[in-house]
Amino acid sequence: MQWAALSSPPAPAAPAAVWMGRRLRTARWPRGSSPSPAPRRVVLAAAASSSPSPDANSNSPGSGGGGGGEEEEEEREDAARMEKAAAFLMRSQKYAMLKQQLAVAAQFEDYKEAARLRDSLKSFEEEEPVLRLRRSLKKAVEEERFEDAAKYRDELKILAPHALLKCSSDATTLGIRVQVRSVYIESRSQPLKGQFFFAYRIRITNNSQRPVQLLRRHWIVTDANGRTENIWGVGVVGEQPVIFPRTGFEYSSACPLNTPNGRMEGDFEMKHIDKAGSSTFNVAIAPFSLSILGDDNDDVLL
């Protein structure tokens, strides 16, 4: 997908200083108030689930009731899901290391090693259950085998919760369209240290009849372990752009992650500037995947 040039010039790529290693310079504030002078970050750790203790009226295994057996079965299923998710995480890390080793071998013109690594990657892609299920799901939908498609989708949900998301998203709020595309950056990642770097390109198009200004951003970043981080900031890439009707604004930025897969979503706070005292409104950024495996979409924004 090739996009035509926009009326407003594209913003430069986000400088590396925006992401200080794994710490972002961000600010959080209540909606409608001014940002506080001291930036800060809030990390919302995913709460670990625990099984409720049976009460006196429950059917425990020792009481002869069937409730305990059902709970045990659910616990086994949960354990199996966690085991499959952990296995996928390990395979993804191996895949990231293979890709990085291939890039290094090609850089140093070690073509014999590069050929070996290329074959290893090809074999991995053919055998990886998540990729195989994706291919099966796509084919089942194309052939209108919807029962099979539902089965593949459910299996994907268990193996990799983010696998059903594309590495792109597209949402429109009050005539403001936000399109996103993410890509894995091998050269800035260190799989052995659990550091994975993703770049993303955003295009904001004003299809409404009124000019708007982007005031603030809010991101929700979730890694493969379910840990969620909320990030607030003023504007984007150091700007608070004004976007007139039938024009757009583009910019690039990046996100470090400690797992090879995850997701992002969020919103932009904007206001109409053609009338004094206009209240602000939020424009949705639909969820998209951060994945070293990419997706089946060949359309690239970057």
C-alpha cells in the first residue's frame, strides 16, 4: 500500500532520546488539567490470578461432590494454557536470535553461515505452530470453512494471545482517522538480554470539516506476559500539530519491549481550534501487535 503525499509535511522520525533505554520521558495528569512539571511513569503490573478457597457449602473432593473435580479440571486447563504460552515465548526468542545472527553473518559476508541460518529460519517458519495456525485460519476463511476457522482462532488464542492482532490498525473518531503500522527492528534488539525494539509509523488524517490540534498522547503497552504500562505525554515527537481538513500528519516513533511479542493501543487528546472554548475529545488508536513474527499484511507504512 503506497500512500500519497500529505498536505502537511511528515514529521521526522522520533529521536532515540525519546526512549531512554527502557524508560520513557512521559507525563501523567488527570484529564482536563495541565501536565505536571515532573514527568513520571505508571506501570500497572498484571495481577496474578488465584483460585478461590472452597467455602463450607462448596463440593470439595473430600465431600463426595463433583465441584472439586470441575475446579481441578479448570486448573489443569489453565496450567496447560500457561505452558503453551511459555513455550511460544521461548520459540519466539529463538527466532529473534536466528534473525539477528543471520543479519550479522550477512554483514560480515559469511555467506556459508548466512545460508545455514536462512535454512534454519525457513524451517522454523514452516514448523512454528502459531504461523501454521495463521496460514490454516486464513485458508479456512478464504474457503468459507468457518467452523474450522473458529477452531484455529481458538487455538491461536491459547498459544499466543496477541497472534490474532495485525501489526497495523485503522480507526476513525469524529472524522479523525488514525492508521498505524509496526515493524520489528533487529539491529536495535538484543534477544539474549530480553530487549526487543519495535518501530511504528502513524498517519493521522483529518476527514472532518474542522481544523484540530493534537494536544496529548496516551499509550497502553502490554507485553507477552500480560504486564501493562500506561504512558502519557504532551503532543507527539515534540510537536502539537494542527491538522486542517483534508490534510494529514505523519510521524515515526519506537517502543522497546522485554518480550518478543506484545500489543499497543491508546488515544490522542485533541480539540477543535476554529472556535474559542472548544472542549477536548479523545481519538482512538486501535490495538495493533508488536511481533517479531510480523503478520500476513504486506502493506508497509515505514
